[in-house]
Amino acid sequence: MSTAWPSIEFRVNGDQKSVSVPPMKRLLDVLREDLRLTGTKEGCGEGECGSCSVRIDGELVNSCMVPVLQAQGSCIETVEGLSANGEMHPLQKAFLACGGAQCGICTPGMLMAATHLLAKIPSPNIAEIREGLAGNLCRCTGFIRIFDSVVASIADSSSTSVRQAGNAR
Amino acid sequence: MRGDPEAHHLVAPSSLDGVLSLLAREPGEWTPIAGGTELMVAYAAGRLNSKKLVNLWGLRDLRFVASCSESISIGAGSTFRDLRADSTLSKEFPLLAKAASWIGSIANQSRATLGGNLVNGSPAADSSPALLVYDAEVELISLRGKRRLPYSEFHTGYKRNVLAADELLYSVHLPKRFSQHRQYLRKVGTRRAMAISKTALSACALLEQGVVREIRLAAASVAPFPTRLCRTEEAICSQAIGPETMRAARAAVLAEVAPIDDIRSTAEYRRAVTANLLQEFLTTLLSGSENR
């Protein structure tokens, strides 16, 4: 069946995008297949693991649970939007420095959940970090290095850019 | 098998009236979808039977928290993040705010709606025990008008409710008369975050000189749908809290709950732990310690 799907428009990392896809297609699949933004990963596909975390209009969401039609008119932030001018985001640097990334599948989601956390709470305590990342599963690190990475990124002198990135809605 | 996006229609009327008109025109044909935290799981697994879905996400008429002197009204499209963020609700109805805080993860709370939690009707629904002890009313809407009924009458069986084919859950109303009540909510799951409850107990009670003047108890995961524990309440009401009442309460709750064995727990464990939770609540009444 060849159907001309209506176009759905939204912004991704500041760029205006328009896609003509079935409205029930998952935002995750549109990002990866139609927009070739493969940083966002699929883990469980049922909202348990957080690998596909992105931000929509400043809210953290699992992109596997969003029919793309529901993203119409929204501003989406993905992991590809974290670095700027070839420079890694302080969170990315901290994950590298602290061993917060191992196999890497959970990492984009962890980074987006951490970005969201720091946007809401610029200096979270460890309990707040644990809650902020509770929806993101990692099978490699045992989580401690990930928590350490978030703490290290806050301590980083360039933490102003953390806040700037976090405030981008 | 994966969900096939081309096999499902999804339409997004721009207003609540538009949705209600569609439901009235083709009653039973359309499945409403809000935050998708339930339906998209079934969809991804290729077991979403509904071929025609109508979008509720983003409808402003369904997303509000309105407070007046006597009650608070919550639009069915409000997310659990909305509930956590509302200071009046957190102050007046702390059990509901607490339940909202442990529904899934932050990413789930930003999408999952109160209405979705109730209409989905899981026996383990996190918001239900709190709503039941707060004497919540639900308001339903269709082109025919609105109607209100106690939330305790909303569920009629496992994943069944009173909604007609052309109706939506519109809002939930909570009367503001629990500020003097001692309140309790505890969920027992496999881990603290992201777990579906093996059992959960919610309670509120009004004491006068050590005697229970009023008590409401509700539980999740111990019956085909979240339920008030009225016979257990009767065993406690008008009694002084002491060893005898504790024993009677345990016996009553063990007789009243009807849990099952499933992938998350066993009936035996659920019965024992539900009775322990009740005892924990009654013990807090005895000691005068703070809300959990």
C-alpha cells in the first residue's frame, strides 16, 4: 500500500525537520531511520531501560513510547545535540574520564537523563542523581561510575555550559 | 513480532470536542491514547489489537489541576510529573504525590497520565489506593454530557470499568477533608524504582482519644482491581488501638484480600505482607509517630 503520509514537523537539536511517515511510527524509529540520528539507542522497547531517552519540550521521555504524531510541533533534544563546535559536553567528558561508558548502549540515554537532571537540579545530591537515573539501566558499569561521572561533571569548572545546555528548551 | 506502524491509524483531533464527536460517531471503534506508556508497550510487542487510535496527548482541556476551598480537581490528562509538581496537591494529598513519585521513572512520569493509570485498570495501579482512601470521585464525559461517580465504583472487574463506548474519563475530584487524618502509603516491589507492586496498602484514619473514629483502607495487587478494604475497616472502626484490635485487623485483612500467584509474587506472600503493612500503619497510630 503506498500512502502519502501527512508531514509531521518538529525541531531536533534546533533544526527544523519534516517527515512523512505513518503517525504511529515510534519517534525512536523516526530519529534513527528517517533522520539518521542513530545516537539514540533501542534497548527494551518498552519503557523500562531508558536507552532511547530524549527530551521533548524540556521533558525527559522514552522515545520508544512516543508515536511520532505526538511530537508534532515540539522541540526535541537528542544526544547528538550535546556537543557543540566539535567540543564534547562536560557530561560526555566526565563519562569518558570516570569510566561511565563501557559498551555504550545505555550511554546516550544516561547522558540525556543526566542532562535533564542537571537542567532541573543544577547541583543534585547523590540521592537525586540516583532518582534521576533510576529509569536508565546499565549492564556494564554497576552504575557507580556513572554516578561518579555526573558528580564529576558538576565539579568540572566548565559546569556553566552544563547549565546552558540544560536550559535549552 | 514488532508493531507495524502502517497497520494502525492514529488521528489527532485538535480539541476535546473533536475527540468526543469521533467517539460518538463510531462508539467502540477508537482507542484513546494519551502518554502511551501502556499502549506503546503492547504496540512494540505487536500485540496492540486496536487498529484505530485517537490522540489525547496535548489536549489542554484534559490537563489541569484546579484547587478550590473544598476540593481539588485533576484533569485526566495530567501527568504524574504534573501531580508531583503541584504544591497544593502535595500538601493536601501527600499520598497521591508520593504514589506519583514512584510510578516508573522520570521519563515515564513525564508521559503517564492519571487518567491512563485508572482507565488501564491494572490491579497494581499505583495511584489507585491513594485515590480510594481520599474518597475520590471520577467525572466522565461524552457528547451526552458529564456524570460523576465515586471512584470506588469505577472498576467493575479485571481491566473493566463503567466507561461507555463513547465516554472518556474527564477528571478526578478529591475532597479536602483529610488534613487531620493520619495517612499511610507503602508499596512493596522487587526494587525501589521502576517496580510494579507485589502489594501496596494505603490508609487514612481519624483518632479521638485513642479510638479510631474513621478509617479508610485500600490496596493494590490483592484483587482483580484496586479495592477498598471495607470489612477490615469495620473491624477497626470505633476500636481503641491495642493488641486485640491488631489481631482482629490482621484476621480481617487476611480474610478480605484475594491475591493470586503470578510472575511478580505469590498469593501467600502478598497476603502476609499486606497484613504486615496494615499492622505497621496501626502501630504508627499507637506510637503517634509521623506519616510514612
